[in-house]
Amino acid sequence: MTQHGSMLAQPLRRPSAGRVLACLGLFVLGVVVAMAGALVQSGWFPGGLLLALAGAAGLFLGGARVTGSRGGAVASAAGWMVTVVFLTATRPEGDFLFGAGGGSYLFLLGGMALAVICATLGWGRRSEADSVRLGK
């Protein structure tokens, strides 16, 4: 059975337990990648920044591919963003993980841009029917 029309016009389907568990696991992986990237990005500048952003992009695209939908990219990006924003806040003792340098801002803004790009252009639902493709 082929689906015609916009994905927005399709009825909502209830997610399976496996997909929910995969998204929770990707959220936790987003937390781990954000913590690792926060430590690496300032340690070996500029190579550490590129490594941290490449790891984040790989997680976002990998999450979309594993789940077969953009939900995987969104789940991993949500975990990444929550962690990075949490780590940028100062503590009552005055300690914080990110410095005020340009690399920290590039990590924060670059990671958010990558998250939006990967969630938008990720492995969304694709029709298997050849009749829907342009040029055929």
C-alpha cells in the first residue's frame, strides 16, 4: 500500500515500546556526548572543537538512522542540548565548566545548529514506491 500526500496529513500512529526505549537510550547518549564534548572542545583547541562537533553530528544522524525517523535525531539532540545548557550555568561556588572563550560559544551554537540541521534533514520517513519519486 502506497501513501500519497503529505506526512502531516497522515494519522498519528502509536509508537512501539522499542522505539520509545531507543529514544530514551539516544537521550542518554546525547547527555554522554555533550559531557565528553564539553571536556574535549577546550582541551585541544581547535581540533577538540571539531572532534566534539563531529561526535555530536554523528550521534544526531545515527539516531535518526537507527530509529528510521527524525525522532531519533530529536531525542539525542534534546539530551545534548539540555546537558550543554546545564553545564554552562555557574554554580554557587563560582565554578563552571565552560570558559568565556570563543571555542565555548562555537561548541554551543555549532552543536545547536547541527542538531537542527540533522533533525530537519535526517532520515525521515521515505516512501518505498517509485511512483512518488520525481523524474519517474
